[in-house]
Amino acid sequence: FFQHLLQGSLLKSLPLVLVTGRGYPDVLTRRLLQRLHRTAPHVPQIYLGDYDPHGVAIFLLYLASCPWLRWLGMHRAEVCGFPPEAALPMTARDQALRASLL
């Protein structure tokens, strides 16, 4: 997905800084976002991640240190009408993580 964003016209049409955490964010990535916010608080910071328990957990981890961060992506109301075969089955680990988030 990251390569698709780089090859598309998004970076040419919008002034943005694209940060990829490649999974759960480390402290330095979160500090970078904090510094960017202190330097340019008017620039929105947006999280684009998977709509699964891990994606939500990653967003919540970012949100704990970057409360101005906003979610961009699907929400539950948008996926409720999807047929079951449109999604990957949740593993036991996914289900346990989902339960811990509720």
C-alpha cells in the first residue's frame, strides 16, 4: 500500500509528510509526530490503517501520545453490510485483542 501511495499522484497533489510506522509505533515515530505538531500545529495528522483489531490497537497507541491524531478509513457502520466472505476470518488472537479493546 505504501508503494502504491508513493507511485500515485497523492504526493504530487497534496502537501504532506508521509510517515509509516510499519506496525506498532516505536517511541521515535511518536516523538516525530509530536515534534511535527509542536512545529506546525495547523497541519492535520491523520492515521490510515487497517480496520481490524490490530489496526485499532495501533491507532489507540498513537492516540495516547498524539491526541490530535484523526482516524481516516472505514468505520463499523460502513462494513456492517459487507457479505461475510468479504473479510478474512478473525483468528483467536484477533478475537482476544478485540475483546481487550472493548
